[in-house]
Amino acid sequence: METAHFLNQVSILIYWICFGAYSIYWVFGFTRWKLRFFILLGIVILHIVTIILRGISIEYFPLTNKFESFNAFAAAAFIILLIYAKTESPIYRMSLFGVGYGFYVAAMLFPKGLSYAPPLMLTIWYILHVPLSFFCYALWVSAMAAAVARYFVSGEKRPYDQIIDSGFQYGLITFSISMIFGGLWGYVAWGSYFLWDAKVVWSVIIWFFYATCLHLDYWPEAKWLKPPMAIAGFIILLMTYVGTSFLIGSSHSFQ
């Protein structure tokens, strides 16, 4: 128990160090891409170390409360930003970074003590379901950031259209796999693949929304709707991820 407490204290210390580094990155994010890439990479590695240390402390996957949830989602957003580090638009980069930074800061509002997994989390399906959800959310945030940047460029818009399409496609694929694992987890935890629960219902809504975004390719006259739908999707994402925990209430509110 003492070792777990010590590791958690180290994790929190590194968390605050990362906070300072992410705050400074607001300046480095506008430098040449190799410099900003390696600076962000170093911070993200430290960030992941904090998550690993908490996992070692509780001897389970460290996604058991809101602090860990927001912290992990922020890490997912920063990892997606690393993938698109070469993107020229600072509006895109800093919009995506800003969302990750916002969730990282929001995590500070929650208790940082150790939270051990309840029985309903003790299944491989939970471990597979939640991280995939975070990465698909981050991909959809990336699409939103590209859509915002697209409105501020007067030249070639194709690179931003490609990021939007990638966010839609890979986000939906990842989320579909996540929903399969989520259904299996639901069956193990609650005895049902589907529940009339706020989080589950909004997950279905967001799946259909982004499936619709993909199908715009088959309707050429409607392709112009992709950027505004990417922005609207971000609002639906916030409702699915955050709103169901704080505004409606859900059996998934610990996420």
C-alpha cells in the first residue's frame, strides 16, 4: 500500500511537470515542425509515464475515475497531434492541442487519489473498449480542427479535406470496434448488450452521425457539408463523452 501511494505521488508530480511543459508548448507549437514534434513527443512520453505509474499503483488499467479519464483522453488528442505534426496550419494544430490541453486542465478539478476498479470493470472488454473510444474521439476532434482551419485558408484546402475524411473514416472504424467491445462488456457487467442508458444511446447517435458524414461522398452536392458537420460532430462528441456524465447521468458516469 505504501508503494502504491508513493508511485501515485510520483505520478502526480510528473503530471504537474507535464502541465507546465504543455503550457509552454503554446509557444513552441508555432515553431518549425521538427522542433515542435520532438518537444511534444517528449512531453507525451512523460504524460504516458504518469498513466503507467497509476496503473502500477492500482494493479489494473488506470481508467477508473474522471481524473484518469480526462487525463487519458488528453493523451490521445496529443498523440493524434503528433501524427499530424507536419500540418502547416497553426490553427489546426493549436485547435487540436487546445482541446487536449483543456481536458488535461479539467482533470485537475477531480480527486487524484487512487481509485480501484469496481467488479464491473474487471474484464478485458472494458480495457479494450475505453481506450479505443478515446482515440476515435481524438480523431473526430482532429476533423473538427481541420474544418476550423479550412475556413481560415484562402489557398489549397485539400489537405484539410483529407484530414477531415481521415478523422471521419478512421474514427468511425475505431468507434465501431469499440462499440463491439462495449457491447460484450455490457453483457458481462449488466447482462445485456444494450441498455437504455444515456451514454449508450448517445453513442448510437454519434455512430449514426459520423456514418452519415462518410456517406456524403456518395452525394456530391452535399460534400460541402463535411466541414460544418465536423464542427457539429464535436458538439455531439462533448455531449456523448462529458454531457452524459455531468448533465444527464449515466451508469458510465465514472468514465
